Amino acid sequence: MINETALLESPTLRSSVLDRTDVLDRVKTLSLLPDGMHVTTAMVATYFEVGLEAIKSLVKDHRTELEANGYGLLTGEELRSFKNLSGIQSRTRSLALFSRRAVLNIAMLLRDSEVARQVRVYLLDMEYLARTQPVENPVRADASSLDDRIDQRITHILGKTVVPMFNALIETSGEHRRELIALRAGVQRIEKRLHQHNARLQRLEGP
């Protein structure tokens, strides 16, 4: 199993888990530039709750690794084009940009940040689960069966929990009675549609 120390020390191990960028948003929301793909050095520092110099120092020490994972420094015409495309209003002559992979890379290098540590914990937990779950050959019928079970479970929750809850609220509510009745009707429509959806699936998958 990969441990945190190995992750901090090994470029090879870091590279093996860089696709799991979703762990960033499990810890806290990563705000992106208007292009929806990049963040600046200041935004990275804000995310990890550290100073700008901490991020700049990591870039200096691990520039090649970070560049391989989406870090870049824009200048000249490239910077002007990016400003025009993304709508950024800035007079800066250069702009360092990080992709989500590069931000995750920073999380695996940054030692003095509680946010970075939490990202590594999530990352290691996910990697452990991926390594310990049994490997099975996926069968399409199993996926369909899973979808059916999910539909049935949702329908069960709506019919046995949510609708009765609305009934109880309606009985004890005066001022918001009409709103609750309307909400209950909406839930019941969803329940009916799920029943219809499940019935259609069963007909399509039948012999």
C-alpha cells in the first residue's frame, strides 16, 4: 500500500495517481479561472491556505514534474490570446497557470499545509480501496440489474418515507398546507415515472 511519506518522496508514485483529481473537491472547492480549466499561483495558494512563496518554491524545485502535469508560464502573444479567450483583465506580463492535475501534484509535494495533507489522505484511501476490491469481469446484465435496484430503492424511499412524511406535515400544517400538497404531488409524479421507467426496462430486456 502507498503511504504518505512514499507519496511525498516518489515522483513515480505521484504520477501513478494523478488522474484522481476529483479528490481536490472532496476536501474543498477548487475555484477555477473563467476558462474552467486553470488556476493561478495565487488561487493555488488560497486553496492550500499557504503563502505565495510556498507555491513558488515548489515550482522552482519541481518545475519539470509540474510542467509535465499541466503547469505553464504564459508570456507574450500566448498570454494575450489566453486573456482574450478567458476574459481575464490583467496587465501582468506573465501568468503562471496550473491545471487540476498540477494542483493535485502540488498537494503531493506540499508538506506544510493541512489542506494538502487531507487531499493526500483521500487520495491514499481511494488508492487502497482500488487495490483491495476484488477484480471481476463486468457483465452488462449486472449493470442493468444495478440500475434496476437503484430505481427500485429510490421508488421505495419515495413511497415509504418521503410521501408519508408529507402526509404527516400536511396534517399538522396550516399556513403552508397548499405548498406541501403541491410538493407531495410532485414526489408522487416522480415515483410514478420511476415505476414506468422500470417497467419499460423490463420489457426491453425480456426474452
